[in-house]
Amino acid sequence: MLKEKENIGFKGGFNLLDTHPLRFCNIIERISSDGIPEVFKFRVPDQKIQHVIVNLCPTEPWALPNWVILEHKTAAFLNKLKEIKTRYFPEAKCYIAINKKEDEPVSAVKDYACNAEWMKVFAVDAKYPQDDPVILSKVVLDIEMDFGQDTTTQGVLILDAQTVLAIYENCMLGNKVDSRFIALSGTGLKENEIINVQLGTSLEKILRNRIKESGKYRVFVNGPLHGREITDLSQKMDWSINNVVVLEELDQKVMFPMFKSDELVLTTNMLGELRRCVYCNFCDDICPVDLEPALYYHSYKRGEKHKARLYNLAKCIECGLCSFICPSKLELLQIIKECKALDKQK
Ligand code: SF4
Ligand code: SF4
């Protein structure tokens, strides 16, 4: 059934896809593991699933793009999804959240939905972090989730396109799935690529001969805004890794990076001179869950980390946009994580 809702949005956020478009080489190299590859396993949630949301709306330029998985065969993909739903979640409703600017798959999904009562289509603005579980659950289902909460505890299962295909291959066809597609990008690499890598392969092997030879670099998995920085490249690839970003390290901070979009991309440098908060409120404006990140910074600076919790700290979804936009390049997300960690230390 077509129940498209246009113009669904949320306050704040940032359109990274339009401001920093990335192109990937479309030759996909396969990389094998040195050891016995791990295999994908799907565990049906213990809780009853009432809603299955399929996220076809990546909002980060460095995330794995839809075309890699859909291969211009969106109807075939939806047929597989229908089989999965029928077998494992017969009473659930499916929702497809798709970037409304991706003309071809949007049109294919809409055509399919006209005769598919079991699914609804949500064509949404691909504004980061629209696809975060907290935001997605709110926008699609109007259900409030806490950051870090297992969504299945509220009867909601969120799947990305690659996981749908892996469930189909493994559970419906009985094939072993031991590899996945990963997007590689960033200023520290010779080119942006998609690879198909066996699970259990080390990052070191993946990045060998791909990193530019000169300069220092930093490596992130699942994006430089909210992903993790990796310093030990012996770390192995697992199913949770969607992308790897390698950035050339900067040793100075860029003043007012938002006025130079090429420099706004990823000024994630930790080095550089200390700056002050200039009370510009850019961080307030961009925060997708309506927080005032500068308040955490000022509590922290005064040595009163515990006071940060007075300002709804737990609502923060750790998207990293406040650090990204801050003209003083203050490490706001890092500060937020330190303040949150006070609760865990108790
Ligand atoms: S990291 Fe937290 S405070 Fe900063 S913009 Fe994202 S949700 Fe808001
Ligand atoms: S964006 Fe940075 S400088 Fe501006 S108010 Fe927030 S913390 Fe202060």
C-alpha cells in the first residue's frame, strides 16, 4: 500500500549528501580473509516484532550507497523482503524509508507498494541523522526510543538493505554468507571504493596499498561523526561495519569551516590550538534532538561535568553534528561522552 509521507523531517540535522557528495569507483574488488571467514547469523528476536523498518536512506556520503545492494532490481529486493516477512514476522507491518531524491528506486518502490498491503513507503529527506534508530522510529512510527536502546524491546526491528539480502541468502536459500560490501573513502586514500570483504579480514589487509603514502592519517569505522576511531589495524571486519573512512590528519584547526564546504567535510583533528566557545549557537541549531550542546561544554570547562546531566544529556544520540559544525572545533561529542560516563562510574 502506498502511504507515502513527504516532507517528514526533524529539527536540526544536516544534509551531508548534498554538501559533500562522494563518488565511488564502481569496480568492486573482493578481498578474502587469511583465516577461516566468520559467517553471518540471523537471530530472530525474542520479542514479538510488530514493525519492520527497512532503511534505504543512508544519510552519510561515506556510507554504503543503495545502488550496491539494489543493483537496479528494487522489485526483486522487495520480493525477498516479502518472503522474509511472511516466514518470520507474519503479523508485522513493513515500512520502507527511502531517500526521496533517489528517483529510480523511489519510483520502483512506489510502483510495488500500489499492490502491496503489507508495506508502507516513507520517502524522506536524507538529512543526517535521519537514519539513526531514535529518529527513524520517531519519524516512521512516532515511537520514542532511548539512545542505545535495543529497538526490538519495543517491537521494532530495523534492517538495512544488506542485512535483508543476507537473511534471504542464509535463511531462505540456505547459503552461507561470509562476506559483505563495505565503502572505503576519505582524504587519506588513493581513491574511494566499494569492496566485498570476507568477515574476519583485518583492516590492515584491507587498507594495504590503498592509503596515500605521505602524511599521517586517522581511520574510522562507520563514519567520522558517530563511528569509532581505530588505532589497532589488526581489528577484524564484522557484520556491523558498513564503511571505513581514512582521513589525512590536520595539525591545525580550520577557522569557520562552515564557510568553506570543502574544509567542513571532516575537520576531525584533535590537534591544534585551543579555542573558545563564541556563543554562535550553531550547535543548538543543528542538534537533531533539540539539545544545547554548548551547555555541556560550559559545564565541563567549569569542572562541573555532573551539571551537564541537568540539560537532558541522556537524550543525546551521539551523532557528532555539534562537533562537526562548531566554528571553534570544540570536541563537543567527546565532552558529552565523558559527562555521560559519570553515570556508568557510579
Ligand atoms: S552529538 Fe548529541 S548534542 Fe551533539 S548534535 Fe548530536 S544529539 Fe545533539
Ligand atoms: S557551535 Fe561551538 S562556538 Fe558555537 S555555541 Fe556551540 S560550542 Fe560554542
